[in-house]
Amino acid sequence: MHHGEALRQLSRMDNIVEELKKNEVPDFLSDREKSIVQYVLKITKTPSRMTKDDVDELKNAGLSEAAVLNLVLVAGYFAFVNRLADGLGISLEDYRKR
């Protein structure tokens, strides 16, 4: 299942993928959700710039240490899968259509 479709099914929000494409941090998200999205964007796009302050911001938004760890693990996993596919020159969408 493609990442976007998985998000759509898990969130039960049909418009979420389209909104995230238009605006990386949609207005309809709660402050807690916005903190999560901003963290994931940063760790995905500029992982070397992550600091303890980024983790502290998530904790201030109400995430536990276990939740922060899970967030990093999931973001890391998706980054790994995407880089694997890119490195092999395959499109996950094309592969799933076979």
C-alpha cells in the first residue's frame, strides 16, 4: 500500500493527503498534530539539524518519551523504504500495480 493511501485509511480523512500536498502543515490540524508534522518534516528533510529542542517541543505538545521514540522510528522507517526504492530506481506505485 502506498504511503498516502495508508495515511488516508489510518486517519479516515479522505482529504488529508491532498491537504498535505497543498500545505505541509494544514490549518485544520490541532497544535499537537502540527508539532508532530513539523518535527517529521524536519527529521525527513534536514535530519542533521535536529536538536534536543525539537524533542522538547514535542514533549511540550504532550507527547511522552515513548511517543517521541515511536515517531522517530516510523519516520525513519519510511525514509529508509523511500531511499531503498530510490536507490534501486523503482517507483513503489509502479511496483504495486503489477
